[in-house]
Amino acid sequence: MTPMLEAPDAALTARTPRRRTPPPWLAVALACLGQFLVVLDISVVNVALPSMRTGLGLSEQGLQWVVNAYAIAFAGFMLLGGRAGDLYGRKRMFLVGLGLFTLASLAGGLAQEGWHLLLARAVQGLGAAVLAPSTLTIVTSAVPEGPARARAIATWTAVGAGGGAAGGFVGGVLVDTLSWRWVLLINVPIGVLVLAGAAWWLAEGRAGDGRRLDLPGAMLVTAGLATLAFGISQTEAEGWTAPPTLVPLCAGLALIALFLLVEARTKAPLMPLGLFRVRSVSSANVAMFLSGAAMFCMWFFMTLYAQNVLGYTPLEAGFALVPSSLAVVVGSKAAPRLMRAAGARAVAVLGTLVALAGFAWQSTMTADGTYLTAIMVPGILMMLGAGLAGTPLAALATSGTAPEEAGLVAGLINTSRTMGGSLGLAVLSTLAAARTGGSTTPEALTEGYALAFRTGTAILAVGVVLMWLWLPRKAAAAH
């Protein structure tokens, strides 16, 4: 080709705008916004639960399922979402998940019957399960491994934890100034804005080989988790040995066992069991499961205690948890520096010990407690510890894995945390309800909530021992 013919092509290329790969900070910011929405919706409804009960005539068990319908769908389909991101593209799954999440938020905000709301929350959880693994994978793909990635993961952890922490405050403001419906409707304009930004700025990335998704595995693990959680919730009314409890408990365990059998035999498993031979992956996920089982319940019981026992309005309950919201962000941002000095394992143990102290303090709550000693200080300890522990556990879990497994591992760590949280909520709320014996007096409710926090303290104590003995001293190199 002659120079005369090359010049117009060069000029045309210069005039044609090309979408460039966004700077790492922008990719991290968009991913963190998606994670913020996902985690916010786990906790934002807690403050609105009493108003939802009045507006839609929900029972106590129905209120629990407003939280669990989201959490179980989130946990059950997250492995599928992570694998879909590996195979079909992280940006594409980010957009699909956020779009589904936004539409389900609109449907939930407009619900006219209790079952409408529960169905919308389950679809929200499905959208979140597709979205959440892509957020962590986008972060780890945008920033090279090392101190910069640790800071990026810390930001992701802080924003996610901040979303859970801010849920009480945001929910309180929306319920008091508008209505409970806006705890869901607020997601719609934010979701649309993030969708537009991600569609324009995020670069596509995938490392998969075109294998098919393991849909049977996804359905089995989700059905198993949901059935198991339903069986646990039945113990409140039926006891642990009654057929209405034993049947779903056994069925849930059988479905999870069948899931593991399918995963061991299928050519393209949703969760390759061999991945757990990597010490950092297996130990960090078990630790995250135990941590989630306690931490997930903190906001649920704290908001109920503030409103049902201390008589706070939704807005006052939201303001009461602001210091805790700030503490989790401080802990998450401080973790990378501590990790460089002491190592990821030591920081994870330290954070869990701080959280354990907060849970133990909270378990001494009384019906006439003061804000300083009954909510603020123990809440700060619990969430400061959660922030400190979350970053090293996420960093350890995502180290030592091949690039084509990045989405799967990101989905796995989110699954462990959320699955632990949903099953922990089912167990602790059942224990709390059994202790109250059906009474709604402040004293009886306080006894139930205190038992939940004592049980959470025991769970975290087990987590501390496990982390110290099992977590590797250093992050593994990618294999």
C-alpha cells in the first residue's frame, strides 16, 4: 500500500474515538459501587422490617424470610455467577446481574402482597449472585498482585462492609422520611447510573475455555441451602425432633451431599472440589463461613433491639449504628498496612478477636441499656474487627489460584460469607425466639437477643482457633 493510501486511513483512525481500557481506579470504583449495592441490600431492610410487617401483614417467620430469601438465593447461585463470569466475561455478567438486581428492586418496592415481596427479594439475590463475583474479579484483574492489589481489595472490602453497615442508617432515613418501599426503590436510580458507567467504561475480560455452566449443580446447592434454612426456622414452632423440622433438615443435607457427588463426577463442575486442596482457599473459606455466621446477624439483632426494646424510631436506630459503619471502614483500610507488618493470618486473627470482644460485650445487654454501652461501643468493636478480618481473608482466598478460576474463587468467598450468614441467621433467630417463649416484653426480647450474641461469641472463638492453626502464614503464589 502506498503512502498516499495510508494517509487517509491514518487520519480516519485519528478521528475515530476508540474506547480505551479504563484506569485501574475507575474499574475499582465501578466494581465497588456494585458491591456496595449488593451488601447494602442485605442489611438495609432490617430497619424496615417492623414497617413491612404492618404494611403487608407478614408474620415473624415471614420477616425472617424477607432477609433469608435474598441471602439464600445470593449464596446458592453465587458459584454459578462466578463461573459464568469466567466463561462469558466479567463485564457482561456485571451488567446482567446489576440489571436483574435493579428490576427486582423495582418489583419489591411496588409489592402489594407479602409473597410478592419475598419473590422479589429472591430474584434480587439471584441478580446479586451474578453481580458480586464479577466485582471482586474486576478489582483483582485491574490491579497487579502486590501491595497495590491489597489496597484495592481493602477498598472493596471497606465499601462492601460499609454497605452492610450503612444499611441501618440509610434504611432508617428512608423509612422515616418516605416509606419502607424506598429501601428497595432507592436501588433503581443508583443501579441505572452504575449500569451506564459500567457499560461505557469497563473493559471486557474473560479467561474461560467455553465450557458449559453446571446448572444442575447450581440448582442442587441452592435447593439444599434453602431447604436446610427452612428446616432450621421450623424448630422455633415445632422443636428439633418433630417431622416438620426433621424432614426439611434431612432433605437439605441430602441435596447438599448430592451436589458434592455431582461435582465430583461432572466434567465441568460448578465447584471443582480439587480447588480445596489449596490451603489458602480452603482455610480462608471456612474462616469466612464462621465469620459470616456471626457478623451477618449483628445488624439484624441490633436494629431489632434498638427499636423493639429501647424504643428507637427507624431513623434513630439508623443514626445509632453510624459509629459502627465508620468503624468497619477504618478497619478495612487499616488492614493492608497491618498485613505488611504482621502478615495476613495474624491480622485475620486480631480482627476476629476484636469482634469477639464486641460480641461478648453486646451479650450483656439489658432492657434499660444506655446508648453508649449497649449499642455504640460494642458495635464499634464488632465492626472494627469485621473490617480488620475481611481483607486478609479475601486476599488469602484469592491467592494461589489460576486466572481461569478467578471468578469461581471470588464467588466462593462471597458464597462462604453469605451462606454462613443465612444459616447463622436461621439458627440464631430460632434460638432467640425460643428463649423469648413467644413473649414480646422488652425483658423477654432482650434475653433472646443476648443469647444470639452469646452464641455468636462462641462461633467467633472457634473461628479464632481455626484461623491460627489452619491459615497459611503467607499468601500462596498462583499455580
